[in-house]
Amino acid sequence: MDAAQYDRWYETGPGRWMGQREVALLRATLEPRPGESLLDVGCGTGFFTRSLAGAFGGCAVGVDINREWVAYARRRDAGGASYGVADARALPYASASFDVVVSIAALCFIQEEAAAVREIVRVARRRVGIGFLNRQSLLWLEKGRGGGRGGYRGARWHTAREARSLFRGLPVHHLRVHTAIQAPDGGTFARLIERMWPRSLPTGAFLLVTGDVAIAGRDAT
């Protein structure tokens, strides 16, 4: 699947709905403040970078290891963010460079995911938000088994407990887990369930772990 084909999925009915629900969850849990900076690690086509940039208002940057997808993200963006090539396991930024750092369903394709989580925490100044694919979801039953299908081929799926464990020993407090996309087809029933189902229950396809970063010399309150 190329970048344009992947991005077009977000223009389909189910894709548009799922994207909107995921962005809404990110905004609600990251609680962006005016003028804050944002880094999106493993930005791919830049969908989430573009969707979140306006909520922060400060510098927004998306990075990915795939040069072709980064080039696509640059072409697709109307100027709200900048993009660069970088390895999530060795980010080319000083510690505490960005107020908020996110990574959405990108670490699922990185073998050394723990190293990437450490880097995400290192370059964050206030809060981090990392999205995983949930193995305890209907989407896993539909798309994830046996190595995965379509855009999920080769992805690694996590439980909430496994996702939380990646933060063990890191300077992150107030760690929280939320989920979205309880039923992945985006139909009437899926939308109804999404409104009724508590996002704190670890059953949605999109598994989001957020936490506040404790910087040395600053109180972790």
C-alpha cells in the first residue's frame, strides 16, 4: 500500500469515522494548551499531525523513517506542520524539546518498540500519548489474526497491560489507558456503541496510553 492509497482510506465512510473518533480521543486526553509544540513520531502520511496541529497552535512536526511517506505528508499539508525523516529509536532532538509527543499506531511496526517509547518520553516536556492496536478488540478478530490483513499485515497487537508495561521505569506519571472504536465498521450500531461504551474499558481497537512527563528538577505533581 502506498501513501496516497493509505491516506484515501480516511476519506471513506469507516475511515473518516474512525479517524475522527481517534483524533477526538487524542484531543480530550492530551488537553492541548495554546501555543504548545507537538511532535508526531511515525507520522506516516501526516494524517494525525495535520489533524492535531491546529489544536496546539505552536510548532508541529511529524517524523517518519519512510522518506516517500514523509514527502507525501509535506505535499498534503497546507502549511500547518513541518516534516522530516527520523528513526523513532534515535530521535534527532534534545531532551524536553516538545511540549507534547505522540505516536499513533506506528510502534506496532517497530521491533525495538521499548527503545522508541524511551525516546518519545525523553524528548517530551509535558505529556506523551502513544496509540497501539488492541489485541482484545473486535478489529483484531477481523483484521489482526494470522499475521494480519491489508494495512494491518505484520503489525503487533497489544493488550492494555502490555502497553502500560512499556513505560515501566520511565519518568512518566499519571499513566492512563483509554480506547476507542469498539466496533470498527463505522455503521449505525458502531456509532451507537461508541457513544455508550466507556472509553476507560480496554476493548476498543485503538488503545491510547497517555502520561505526564517528570523532568528532573521539576515537581511531578
